[in-house]
Amino acid sequence: MTAVTDEGPGQSRGRTRAPEPAPGQSPDGGAAPGENPGHDRERPPGGWDDGLIARRSATATGKAVPDAAPVTVTDPEGDVRPQVEAYVPSGSPLSPRLDALRELVGLSRARLDRTALAEAGRVLDEAAARQRLSSRHTVVAIAGASGSGKSTLFNSLAGAQISETGLRRPTTASPLACSWTDGAAGLLDRLAIPGRLRRRPQAGGTAADEALQGLVLVDLPDHDSAARGHRDQVDRVLALVDAVIWVVDPEKYADAALHERYLRPLAGHAEVTFVVLNQIDRLPGEAADQVLDDLRRLLDEDGMALGEHGEPGATVLSLSALTGDGVGELRELLGRFVQDRTAATRRLSADVDAAAARLRPVYVAEGRPGLGERAREEFADRLAEAVGAAAAGQAAEREWRRNAGRACGTPWLRLWRWYEATRQPGGLDRGALAAPPEEHLTARQRVEQAVRTVADDAADGLPAPWAQAVREAAVHGAQGLPEALDELAGRATEAEGRGTDAGGGPAGAGAGARGGAAQPAAGRGAKPPRPAWWPAAVLAQVAMTLLQIFGGLWLAGQIIGVLQPGLLTPALVMLAGIIGGPLVEWSCAAAARGPARRYGQEAERRLREAAAACGRARVLDPVAAELVRYREVRERFVAVTEFSTTGR
């Protein structure tokens, strides 16, 4: 047993490790597939392990190691497996972004289609699965087209002939993994790589090999393979690994299938992407540099940032896996990349960025949507028009003046008006006639138009799903609104006999407002409030009437000889009553104009406020609730994109 030390930041771990298996051997010490038929069959996932980590429980002084290696557990089959170290993001904003994305999905389930949230849900599931696994390992896939030499590069990095190479295509049929250290079983189980396809590299003992401790390299089938199953495996594994090395050759580096299907959609994953131009030994002179420059140009057109001059981005280099030229540089870059131990975090962060970019059209609004004061006032005005608030106020004003005329007018004029009313058909009940049916239809149409207008104003600029939710909330709340307004106007009419409207206002405030046109109240039971001067005016009118009667009787008595003749005095008395009665009536009518106008305005205001309150409770409040929900999810979306590492 050879003692090795694995030191992390601020911690020291003493461990012992079993001797490295020979090249081509499986991690459990058996022969490679093909050499021993007994090992060709796949062992159960629960019973495979990639090396036994022994733990020193005490140092030479007898004290326990402060940060011990992962403890071992025994499965039901009796195999001893290491319990891998959990993934712990170190000070990165990934955790709050994942929490915000999780809240975003939860708040949006009732408003967005399931397919729109599918990618975000997949990212959350994969992030949770990756965070439960080892943080000491970095899983890097080698992908490429048929004949690009990716298996040769895989063997060159591993220092052993692990992956089969040759002229037969396709050569690689299933993903093959090579792990430089123990404890990666959970990661490989997640990739569904069976135990018979897991290998260990050639133990070199160089500084470059030490830097690769923690690397899990995966050789993938051809992404352009004629076998559909091979392409499906590539797509599945690429969605799960921490980083990827794309191997291209001088013939296929500009292949549209590679750029359109993989590099362009994965442009946001530039920080965990290596693009390697292989087979430069086939290019004469400066042709390799020219092809490499053209490859960088294509990557730039794909939108993939290039890691040049210290800036974060994809690593692009050229090499020859066959001759080994440039492989050492790639090994050194991989070593620094693996020892940084941030690949998984950056990959998951890029996945969150990609999910947020796909969700952007359903969360980001154009402009500042919402219900402004102007929209609310216009909605209240339309409802007031539909319920006939203005006409009801005018009817209340006329009714007030009519009552003043009845109370303060001369009895002879009132008698004449009554006689004229009886001569007209339905004259006594003119004000009680119901509104025509077409007016009811007009009122309903006005209400529906008001609801559509306020919904469109509130949804203006919103993303389509949220605009639809706002409109549905308005339409659902408007169900029964015309009937409610009609009932409100009816209660106002009934309240006239009690001197108050439906909202506690003056009598006649909603008189006959059904159908959107106010009808004068029949008024025989209506008793609007009277000002304090009415009794005096009535008394004066009675006095004028008595003077007329007294003067007339006096003159009649003189004519028939009952009283002594003297026409001047009784004539003056009767004339005073005749002139004084209309004068009192005219004075009362002039004095009643101001109170009648105020009474009508108050009636209109009360009915307008009652209609606005009804519309607010049924339409505006549900619409405002939808807008609040949208603002909440928008805040969560901003939290998801706030700490983006890719700038997308």
C-alpha cells in the first residue's frame, strides 16, 4: 500500500490507496474485457466500486484526523463502497440562483404551459443530482465526429490503450470512462456507464499526472454516427458532464452538424468547453495555424466566447494525438482546470443561464405594464356611463325641482298640470316606464367594452402567457357585472322613497338607471330632503291663496249685496294674492336651482362610486392580483439572471 496525501484548502487528509491497476485493467483488479470472459458481463451498479479508500483513524500521536476521509458502507451484497464527498459550492452564487429558479418554477406552474418550464425543471433536477455527488471529481467528456481521433486522444491522455481505435467506423459504440482517483462511482452511475467500461490510467507519477487527480475522462461515440443510438448516448452524456473536449480534424472542423447542433446551442457553456484541432501532423507548414484561426472565426460566429488574453471562455488549441505534439499542453490545461474544482459549478451556472434565456420571452415585458390611475378612472367612467349615473343625477335634479314646485307652487297651476297629465296616455305613470330592451343591450355592451379595454390596458406589454392570464381574470370577474350594476340601479330607484340611494346617497340617485339611460322616478312616493326655507315658502303660498279666496269672497259679498259696497279694498286684497302666489313660486324656483343642482351632482357621485366599487371588486382587484403575481415572478427571474457568469 502506498500512502498518498490529498490536501484541500485549509485541510489535510491522510489516506492509503491500493496499488494502481495495470493499463487496460478494470478498477477492481480484473482483466480488461476480452481478456477474461468472466469479467465481460456487467456487474450490478450497486456492487461496483472504483477502488477502496482506507482511512487512517489516528495519527502518530494518537489523535483523530480532524477532517477524515469518506466513511465506507457495506451494501447488501457484501461489497465495501466509499461514501463519496458531497458537492459543496464554495462561495458561488449558484445556490441562490437555483433557489430563485425553483421559486420561479413554483410560482409559474399555474400560469405557464408545462413544456415552457420543462427545461428549467430538468436543470433543477440535474443540479440537485450533481450536488449530491463528489465535488473532488471533474467529469470531462471527449466528443467529436467520426474519424476525428478522439479515442486516440483519450488513450494519449490516459497513457494506455484503453479505448479501441481503428479504421472501422463507428469504433466507439458506448461511453468509456477513465478515472484518475477513487470515489467517482456515483458520478459514473449517473452517466449510466457500466462497471465493465470503467478504467484507470497508466500510473506515470509525473507532476502532470498528479494535477489530473480528480479527473474522470469519458470517451463518447461519434456525434455524427450512422447509428441513432450512438447519437442519443452522446446527447444524454453531454447534458450531464461537467465539461467537454470537442475534437475536430482539418476536414470536418467546419461541419454544419457540429456547429448548428452542438457548438452554437452550447455557446453559453464556453467556460467548460475545450475545442481541440487534432491531426495537425497532416497539415504542411503554416496550414495548421491558418486552420486554427479559421476555427476560432467559426466559434466566434457561433457566439462562443474564446478564452484569450486572460478572459473567460472556451480553450482552443491544436495538437496531434498520434505524435503527441501538443498533448502535453492539453494535459497541463486540464490539470489546472481539474484542480480548480469549479467546473461543475460553472457548468450548472451555464445551464441555469440557458434555461433563463429560454424563459426570457415569457417573463420579460416590453415597457412597464400595469393599471395606472388613468386606466382606473376611464374604467370607472365607462361603468358610470353604463349604469346611467349622469342621467340619474339629472333626473334627481329635476325631481328635486319638481318637488319644490309642488310644495311652493300655486294650487291653480298645480291643478292645471294635473289636468294636462290626465289627458295624455299613461301620463301619471310616465316616469315609471321601463327602459326599452335595446337600452338593456346597450348597457351590457358598454360594460363588456369597458372590461375589454381595461384588460387590454393592463396587459399591454406583458409576455403572452401573463397577458392572457390578465385578460382571463378580467373576463372571469366580469361575469355577472352587468346584472350587478342593474341591481345597483334598481336598489337606487327603490331607495328614493326612503330619501337615500343604494350607496346611502340622496333619493333618485339611480332612478331608472337600468339599461344605461336614467328614467325619471314616478315620484309619487319620492320625498327628497327639503331645505329649511320650504315651510316658510309654503306658508307664504298658503297666505297668498287665502288672500285670493278672501278677496274673492269679499267681492262676491258686495256684488250680491250682503256687504257694503267698496270694491277697491277687496280688489286690492285679491290682486295681492293673485300676484303674490306666482311671485312666491318663482322665488322658490330660483332659490331651488342651487340645491337641486347639488342634489343631482351628489346623486350622480354616489351612483358613480357604487358602480366603480362594484367594478373594482369584480374586475380591477383580480387583474391587480395577476399583475402582482407577475411582478413576483419577474423578481425571481431577475434573481436567476443577476449573477450570470456567461453574460446571457
